[in-house]
Amino acid sequence: MTNIKCNGAEIVLKSLIDQGTKILFGYPGGATLPIYDALFKQKRIKHILVRHEQGAIHAAEGFARSSGKIGVVCVTSGPGATNCVTGLADAYMDSIPLICLTGQVPTKLIGNDAFQEADITGITRPVTKHNYLVKNVKNLEKTIHEAFYIAQMGRPGPVLIDLPKDILNEQYYYKSLNKRNLSYPNYKPQLQVDSSSIKKVVSLMADSKKPIFYCGGGVINSGKNASDILTKLIKKTGFPCTNTLMGLGCFPALDKQFIGMLGMHGTYEANLAMHDSDLIIAVGSRFDDRVTGNLSKFSPYAKKIHIDIDPSSINKNVKVDISLIGDVEKIARAIYLEVQKSNFFNNSNNLKNWWLQIANWQKKNCLGYKKVNYPIKPQHAIERLYEITKNKDCFITTGVGQHQMWAAQYYKFNKPNRWMTSGGLGTMGYGLPAAIGAQIANPGKLVIDIDGEASFLMTMQELSTISQYKLPVKIFIVNNRWMGMVRQWQELMHGGRYSESYTASLPNFVKLAESFNIVGLKATKSSEIDGAIKDMVKIKKPVLLDMVVDQKENCFPMIPSGAAHNEILLGPEDETEDKVNEEGMVLV
Amino acid sequence: MSDQKITKHTISVLVNDEPGALARVIGLFSGRGYNIDSLTVAPVNLEQKHSRIIIVTSGSQIIIDQIISSLEGLIQVHKVIDLTSKNSTDERELAMIKISLKKGKLNDIKNIAKKYKAKLIFESLKNLAFEITDSPDNINAFIFKLNILGKIDVSRTGLIAILKD
């Protein structure tokens, strides 16, 4: 039995090592000096020095989402900790497992308004799955192991541990507690599902004439095996499948049963199929307002089955007929086994009319756009990026806005954990640091941050991090000089009064990149797209490609806020002003 | 959505008696826009360090279910019981009411207190104070009657109840 005497900071590191942590994203400061001193003396954990704490936490998110492991962050007290709040909220909304270690002023000074003091457990309570303030070094090791358990068990999420400096300096024993069976008294999420409801689900599936699978980020969180078994199940049933923004990649986009993303900027066929469906099988998805549109007109004819690990997701927005609480992988396997017993699913004629109907919707070619040489259409740029990189098992991150939606529409994801985007919180500036995390988790792989110029500007100090660690991240800026999604809403809903959505004085992105020792490229005409992308991919160093695109292009299809799935707009020709009612105007 | 009828529910939440547990529970209510009509907290098991929080809230059945499953998801929460939908005792509340004495009202005040089975816990030349444990309706009625007879000040604990089984 190990029982090593060491200080609190060393206990922290030993616990992390015992939990398998190899990478720590962070930024030092006064309160965390003992941790950084302990880091200096060891070689098992590699610290990645970011340039802003928000970068650390998004990098940890990118690391977690691209690897399925827990991302770990270490920042100092006060401003170091508060700079992480956005990232914690982001991880909480998207259910990403993180451990955030924050320094704190010594226990005796807590509450004294000491230098760099912030009540970070108070501040982060609503945006963490759980948080701790460690007030006794005896509880330190147990707390860290418990935090790892909580972050990944059930619905994952961020857990924050606040570490006062005196605790980090105090001597105590490290006991390797994780090697014994620690019991976690009251947090035991339900993972298994009862077989009677599986039978009910399968009989509903067999009776359905217009079924649809609607799969979300929960499938990705459940692990690669969950995507595999769910894909097998969907293939076996022959049902159409739509994915949420968070779920892209959990069912292969190239499969003929995939009918695209659904929701506000989802495909015409996916949204119409949801609207007309008689059976929705929601898997690891949460009926988010971006997905459902107007709730009172949402899928009026459908029976709804909801598979989710979080009981509080059930009936939150939409009342469902059957709920199955548990791990997606286990439930999908149970349904698959039951489906195999039934003969019904071998007869492809059952769904013939439904697929004919879907094929009719697909004829609208809702993602079509007009290609011209100048200016570059943003859709064209992303479509070419996909075509050129599709065989390279790419990892894609994004900022938030039009470019994010175009990336979701035109980049096809065939595997889970390849797509990292801020879904729930919609955090601009997510893309660049998330790409750092994804690259560190997947050395040698091609990681591309498809970013907007405005999103990029929010966290671009991380170019310095990319340069320091020689990370071959590719930054693909879809540059239209506007906060494009804001401009689009102003055009469609505010009479074209473009209030504060234009970015004057953008930097010269090529020179900016070069100043960080990053290769800068630029394309302004469609004829230059392929060459620029091929150069970007070929260069083994970090590259920033400034893709200067049409300033006026809007993102379609679009379900205006407050509208229903079948009120989707296909393009600028569709009248919008009268489709947004007063109720819709107040929605975000 | 059906089940839109708003009803009152008394919910018992057994939590770890540790910092942040109450804040998490209350934060869930304020953060998600649920009402708290009444709240009580006290340690109930010193050995295991458990406290019981009893919250009276109101909402449609869907909202109540949502509240319960969200509470159950909190790490520091052991057990959540919707006392209103289970076989529980009538709800009780303890109140202390102080009344300033006006000339010639002493007997009236004491008679009312006797009728409501309120216990005199303090008496001076200026003030009287009573303790009453009863249903909220009876306590309200008692307070209403005293209010006519003098200036009053009230402290109440909030509702509690317990499962019968």
C-alpha cells in the first residue's frame, strides 16, 4: 500500500496521474504556484501553456470531445478562475467531461476580499455538474478521484475543484485511493434499462409507417461503441436518420438513410420528415429549441420515444410516449437484439411510401447555391474543403455563426468525435482553442478550425500557443467581414438595419499569422479555392487560410424563430417578414 | 401539453449536510424559474450528516416531475420525495407571534390564543408572544384575529410533513 508523504500540490498531481491524465491545459498564477512547482519536478504530466484561461478550457473541451477522455484544466484564483466561466458553461450545456482545478487564496483569507480572490464555487455553481472547495488536505485526494467519477458518470459535465494555497502547501499522505474501491454514496446514475419497455419500443417501431431516428450528442458521449451499435440498428430497420448539430458523425453522413441535420438550419427533408413523422425515436438528444422550432406545432402526428441518460431531460420540452433512461450503447444493443427477433424489419416494402415522400423532399436540393468565380460563396469553400480532405480522417472545430452552420451542412461526418462545435451555449471563439485540444489528443491527424473572422478574433491569442507547441492546426477563416448570423437576422427581421454587425479594421490575416510564425494564405476567387486548400493541407506546419467570401450570403434553409418545421425557408426568394410573428420576434 | 393544471406540492429533499448543498438546491429553483413558496432546512441525522430540505412549490405535473428529476440529479442529494402525491401526514408549521398590548385587550388576546391552542411563551407589560404549531390555514386565521387586537410581528418556520409509511 502506498502512503507517500508529500504536499497538497503533489497529491493533486499524483491523483491526476492515477486517473490517467497526461495533459494539463493551464496558466499559472500566485495561488497555483505550488502546483506549478510540483509540475516542474515531474515528467508524467505535460502542461500546455495557453494564452488566456478561456483558451485552456476550450482546449480541454476539444481534447475531451475528440478523444472521449476527460479534459483537465489548471488555472489560478480570481481572474484566472473567472476567465474559465464561459468554458465551464459551454461544457455544461454540451455535456463535456472536464476537471477544472482553480487556485484559491489561503483558507484563512477566504471571504476577506483578498488579492485575486473570487467566490468561484459560488460563481460556477449553475454551470458545473458539481464543484468543491477543499478546506482540509485530508479530503484532497478523495475529492479529486470523486470529481473524475462524477465528471464522466451518467450525463457527463464539468467539475470544478477550488484549491486554497495553504492546502496545496500542507504536508499529508498520498494513498492511491483510486486503486481501492471507493464508494460514491449518492451518485449512481441509471445505466441499464428494463426489457419490457424495449419490447414496447420495438412494437411501436414495427407498427410505424413514417418513423425517424433523431440522434444527438448523447450518442457521441456514450462512446464509439454506441455509434456503432446504433448505426447497425438503424441500418437493420431501414428507417431514415437525422442528426442534431451535436450528434453529427454518430451515424455516417454518407449513408443513404441519413437525411441531414435537422433544426433551424437543418435540411428541408429532415425537418419535413420530423414534421410528418408518425414515430420519432430520439436518441441522446434533448428536443432543444433550435431543433423543435415552435413547440406547439412540433411533430403533431408522431408518437415519441426518448432514450436519454438524464431523467430530467425527459418531458422537459416535449412530452414523450415512452422514455428509456440509461446508457445509449446498452439500450441500442437491447433494441437491436429485439429487432433481430422480429421479421417485420426484413420487409423493405413497409417504408416504401415514406422513402418516396422523403425522396420528393430531397428533390428540392435545399443545400443548392449558385457558384460564381467572384466573390467566393462560403458554401463552395467548405464543400471544396470537404472534398479535398474527406479521405484524411479530419477533426473539425468551429466558432459560432453562419460559418458554423455551413460547416455542419457541407462537411460530411462519418465517424463520431470528429466534429467539435459549441452547440448549446454558442460560444464564439471556441474553434481555435478547441482545435489545439483536438490536435494534442490526436497528434499526426489533420485538425481544421473552420472559423468566422469575428469568432476567430475572440480567442486569436492562442495562435501563440499553436506556434509554441508547433501544432500543425489549420485555420480556415470564412471571412465575410460581418458577424454574419447577426447580419442575417438584421436583414430578415430588423428591416436591414445593420446595427454594429460590421467589423471595420480587420487585421491582415496573412501578416497576422506570419507574425506568429504561422503560414498565412489567402484566397479571393473561386478559382483559387482548391489550390489554397491543397497548399494548406500539404504544409506540415500550422497554416491560416483567409478565405475571403461573399459578404451578403445568408445561411439557408432556415426555420425562422417561432415557426414550425414545415414553415422552413429555402432561400432568399421565400418571403420572411410575414413568417416571423410577434412571438417569434422575442425569441433568440 | 396536457396536465397543465397548476398544483401545490411539498417536496422533501434529503441532502448531505455540507456547504453548497442548500445553494445548489435553491439555485436549481431560481435558475430554472421554479417558485419556492416555503422552505425549511435542518440537520436530521447527525451521525450521517444529513439535512432535510422541505420545499413547497407549485407547477403543472410536468414541471413537478422536472423539478424532482433535476433534484435527483444533484450530487449532494440522497432522496427526493413528493410528499403531496404520497401518503404523508398533514402539513404543519410552527409560528411565533408577538403582539403589543393595548389597554383592555389582554383577555381577548388570551381567549383567542386558547381557542387556537397557542402557547404563551413570553409576557411583559408591553408585549406577549405565542407559539403555535398547526396547519398554515389555522395559523393564518390566528394571525388574522390577533392583528385586529394589536400590532403584531410574526416568525414562521415554513411547512413540514413526513411520509406515513
